Amino acid sequence: MTAPLLVDRSTRLRMVFTGDKAKEALGGLLTNDVVAMRAGSGLRAAALTPKGRVIALTRVFDRRSDVLVDADPAAADGFAAMIRKFVNPRLAKYAVVTEQTGCIGLYGDDAATTIARVLGADAAGIEDLAPLGGRSFGDGDTAAYVVRSTDLSLPGFDLIASRARIDELSNALRNAGAEDASPEAVRTMRIEAGLPEYGTEMDIETIPQEAVLDDFGAIAFDKGCYTGQEVVARIHFRGHVNRQLRWLTSPTMLVVGAKVLDAEGKEVGDVRSSALSPVRGPLAIAMVRREVEPGSTVGVVWEGATVAARVERLGSTPPAILKG
């Protein structure tokens, strides 16, 4: 059996929110129904500008005693600034705890049993967690919050705890057989999963539906008002976006920044990220025009080279592999 992979995720932004109005305050800023969350549950949600552009894609965890929000490192400053601007600390206290805490992930078929062995816990209590659901193990300085992660293509869990505790757990997981995942392996698994990363496939100019965040369950179209809702609702109920993130499969690895051309040679997009998947071969995520339908073949051009690539819908279904 392949050893589970240990992933250092401590560079992600982490903020905690407390008080009776904590979820209500977040609910007015995020695209998903934070207010309806129950203890132990988690969800994805985007924070938007008033014009409906993405500031951050967050994970929100109801830990009963507080609400923990994390996000990609590139979104940290923008999200924290939004919170400082719009959340009244007298109604909902908040704090950035990125430096005081850490986050590691363990991914692979044996992840739950390995984590349980290290924590001295029942593996079933970890295996039974719903996607993005979490549970606390231990007390005080030894406490660790374990979350079922859906960020990468392998099944796995993230552990969030104090910096000292994360260091202890990292060493214990290595001693239990876990192997450190390289940044390249982590990038490949994220691209295989199709989850957009802030600062890579999307930025402050991106509309949520362009990054298919609705397909990743990050938008509730029946919730109350939030910043940027009018734009998101108008697109969902009465319109469409002009471009969307798509997978590209190809015979050879594509270059980030390469231009995507349609059958007539017209530029219709660009490659945002690229990896060599051990399972699916060369795989990339590109932003392409809406009229370029999944299943079509495009040309990808960089430095005089032209490679044929197949366009696939980004989401939970693995893309087909284009044979060269």
C-alpha cells in the first residue's frame, strides 16, 4: 500500500470568529449559507466585491465554540481587509490566527487510520466525517481539529492546531509512515481535483461562475443578501458568463500563460496552471471563452510551439485523456 502523503498547509489564512453574531456577520459577506451551519459542519464560500468579483474562496468550519475560516495565501490580505471594513468587532469578535496555528493534511487511502493511531482516537470517528465536516480531538494544548478535505484528488484530512502541536503531529505522522508531499505533487493533485486556487486560476477580476464555484458548492442561490449577490444572481437566473475555467488534456505538458486558439485560430483563452498527472497525463486548467464547448479540440500556442488539447468540463468527473 502506498504511504499517505503529508502536506504542509500552514501558509493558508486562518481567522476565528466568536460571539452570537459571528455567523450572521459572515453570512452577510459570503456566498454560502453560513447562518444555517451546524456544529461540526463545513462548507465553501466566496467573498466578493460589490461588483461580484472574487476576493477569496474560503472554507468555513463551525467548531461549536467558534467559526474558523481559512483561505488561499494569496487571498489573505484582501479577505482580512474586507472583514476589518465590514464586521463590527463589538458584534462579532475576530482574529487572524495564521501565525499562532498551523495546518497539515494527510492524503491517501490509509489517512484516517494513520491519523487515528497518532491521535489515539477511533478511526471510525474520523472516517465518518462528512466532506468538510470536522471534529476536535484532545484538550487544551493537545487539541487538534480534524477536517475531511476535498481540496485534492486523493481522499484526505486536514489537521488544524497550535504551531507546537502541528510540529508534534507532523513528526508523529512521519514516524507512522507518512511521506512529505512535494509542492509539485500537491499542485498536481489540486489540478486533478479541479479546485481553483486564488492567485493562480482566479483573482480579483474573476466572477464566481467563471471559476465554476457554483459547481463546487460555494454558492447558495436561496440565501439572504450578501456583498456582490446581485451580480451572481443575475448571471444565474437570467444570463451567463462569457468565459469559464476548463480542464485541458493534451499529449504533452502545457505551459502556463500559453494562448488557447479555436479551430479558426482565434484566441479564446489562456492556460492558468499545468501539471503532469501520473493518472491522467498532461493536464492543465485554462480560462476559455464560453463558446468553446467541452469535448472540442483547441490549439495551445507558446514560443512557436502548437499543441492540440481537448477541452473538458471542470468539476468532480475526471477529464478524458487526449491520446497523442
